[in-house]
Amino acid sequence: MNSQIKFTTPEEAVKVIKSGDHVHLSSVASAPQCLIKAMCARGENGELKNVHVHHLHTEGPAPYADPKFEGIFQLDSFFVGSNVRPVTQSGYADYIPIFLSETQRLYRCGAVPCNVAMIQVSTPDKHGYVSLGTSVDATLAAVETADTVIAVINKYVPRSFGDAIIPMSKIDIFVEDDTPLIEAKFAQPSEVETRIGKNCAALIEDGATLQMGIGAIPNAVLAQLGNHKNLGIHTEMFADGVLPLVKKGVINGEAKNIDKGMMVSTFLMGSKEVYDFIDDNPGVRMMDVGYTNDPYIISRNDRVTAINSALQVDLTGQVCADSIGTKFYSGVGGQIDFVYGASLSKGGKAIIAMPSVTKKGISKIAPVLDPGAGVVTTRNHIHWLVTENGAVDLYGKTLQERARLIISIADPSAQESLDRAAFERFGPHHHYIKSYMGK
Ligand code: COA
């Protein structure tokens, strides 16, 4: 089939981009590096001005975001990953706050135009279909709405199923490049992360459908689930930590109400082992993010257990996960999609799990959020909060009960000052806070 495709070079392909265009890049490992390089070369040659680039999290270099391209490329991302964090924090690049579930909608409703979608796909099958591999997310919507779709056909892109399969007729320009996909590396869980993993695992019931967010915690939780039964996956992303559980039969999707027996995700971030796992695997459905992250679809499975992390939590249960004070560190991602979806699910549990202190010893539980910190999960949405010191359920609890429960799992060195702050905020009459007054 490849021999029948009319390929062009990356340099020729990106000539379709005009000044003022909006360009979508597929996510994570699927960011089409050869096209990015060729687009930046045109920028260097002074051929382009004011081209807007959009993407979710991408792995690998993001040269278009370099300050030297000011006025040439403008990155307006849907998530602030580590490769674009410094330029976003310094103001050269910008970020569009948006629920992950709605990133696809931005294109479909026209709020963000898409002139050119630059994507990476698998080799075609005998029927003329290719797969979006590790990035369906908002990429499918970009393919549907773009004026021009440029696709890199790469033999290393896994042929994943679900919404990932698209006919080649949707693609206007083909480029061939067999560079292996970039792999994400994960550190072994620390002792604190392992304790958090154990506290989360104790909340996960047999038959639960899991969503794990981004960051260090998910693998620490998965490592503790070896003795669970009939777990399912309906998530926005997964990584290496699920593979041993699939091999062991712990994850089998048998208790799911929808997509029974299947794992459902919208993008992936992991090692080659993960990419190989989804290749030609009918047990994994890579779906549009409007499906995976729709809270009402999420809630159709029972015992949905969503585990996401946070940068800071205040004494009322407001969760900041996208910024450190005014500095954008990340994005809202799918946190609230899944917190809400899990809380609507029969027997569901929405969990925010984080270490009680940063590596520098700053308490992540604070009397109030830092000025500028963004509330991702509101105090109305939060259910479970987990640290290495325990797990507390804040749902249906009053402000004063919440403060007491949250302080109970803070780092012991921070508890007295947090108690004092709660006492000052809620007054001396309430009976929940042990209080530094010696009550
Ligand atoms: N005050 C100051 N600095 C803080 C801090 C705080 N309260 N909390 C964390 N930090 C610092 C850490 O020290 C670390 O700094 P370093 O990079 O210099 O070591 C950095 O911020 C990241 O913290 P860490 O705890 O290592 O983050 P993580 O990799 O576990 O990710 C989130 C945590 C919240 C950023 C991540 O889960 C996220 O992006 N969430 C939002 C989106 C989401 O939940 N989506 C759903 C699934 S994709």
C-alpha cells in the first residue's frame, strides 16, 4: 500500500502553511518532529509571520516556541508541558485554559481555527486506513476541521483502534519518516509516593474502573494493585504501570458497563513497551477526548476511581493543579472531567493524591492558596484527599470538619500553623479543630 502513496518531503509539505495560519500538532510522542523542523526552517528564512501553533502535551523539542521566533510562531497551547514551561512562564508562549474534554470542541465549534493539522500516523492497512496511534485526543477534531492535513506515515506509530482509525482520504499530503517515537521515562516511586500509592490502593475496590492522571503518583498506585480483581481502565492517558496488571489479569475490564473488556484512553505516554502493547490490540480503544473525558460517559461505569494530583490544596478543599502561584506549571487537563465523572458514578471515588510537602519541604496544604494559584478542582467538587499520612473524605463535610480532616493528613511540621490558621478563620467556638489553644 505504501508504494501507491505519493510522498513528498517535509520541506515541500510545510509550504502549505501561510502567515497567520493556525497549525495543530498531534500530541505526546506523536508530535511530528520532521514537519516541526521543516516549519521552523521556513520561519528562520523569514517566509512566515504570526503562525499560531496549538497542541496538548508534547514530548521532545518544541523549537517553534523559542523566543527567537517571536512574531513568527505563537504557541497557544492547550496544556503546559515541560518542554514549553519556561517559555510560557516568561510570556513568549501562551496557554488556553480549557477542560481536556473540550479541546476537541474548540476546533469543532470554530472557537480556535485549524488551517493545517500536522499529524503522525501508522502505515496503512490493506483497506486504506491508517491509525492515529498514540494521539486521538483533539487531533481527530483537528483532522476533521483542518483545511489541509499533512500526515507523516511512520512504521513506529502503533496501529491502535477505536476512533484512531481514519481513512487515508482524510489526508491531503503524505510524508514518510521512520524515526522511532520518543519514549517517556518514569522514575521509580519514592518511599513517600509508595505510601501514597498504598493509601490510594486501599480505597480502590475490586471491579473499579480506573483513571490515573499525570505526574509521579499514578505508577506508585498501580504498583500496589497486584492483588486486586477485575479492574478496568477508562482514562485519558495511561503509561507503563498498567502493563504488569494487564499481564496478570488484574485489569480485564470485565466489571465495566460500557466498553466491557476493553481499555479506553485518548493518548498515551510511555515506553516502547506501551506503544507495542496498543499496536494491533483490539482490547484497547483509543477514543476522541470528547468521549473519554465526558463526565456523563465516565459515570456510566460503576466504581469509577479517578486519581489525580495537585500542587496545592487549601483548608476548604480548593485544589490548585495548574500553577504555582501566578506561574503556569501545567494545565487543567482532564482533572475536573474525571473528578466530576467519578463522583457521578455509582460507587465512584474521586481522589486527589499528593505528597504533603514538596521536595524542598514546603507544605502543599496551605491555609489559603498562593495569590494567583488557579482552582482546578473546586471545594464543591472535591471528595477524597490523600497524602502519605492518610486519606480523608471531604464530601458533604462542613468547612470546619474539612479543615480538621485536611490538617490531619498534612505534614506534622505544618499542622500547628495550619491549626492556628483554621482557628483564626473559623473562630474559637467551633469544636472540630484541636487548636493550638490547647483544647
Ligand atoms: N509550592 C511550591 N512548589 C511546588 C508546590 C507548592 N505547593 N507543589 C509542587 N511544587 C513544585 C515541586 O517541588 C516540583 O518542583 P521541581 O520540578 O523543581 O522538582 C514541581 O512543582 C512539580 O511538583 P510535583 O509534585 O513533582 O508534580 P508532579 O509531576 O507529580 O505533577 C501536577 C503534579 C499537579 C503538576 C500534575 O498532576 C498535573 O499536571 N495536574 C494537572 C492536570 C491533571 O490533573 N490532569 C489529569 C490527568 S492528565
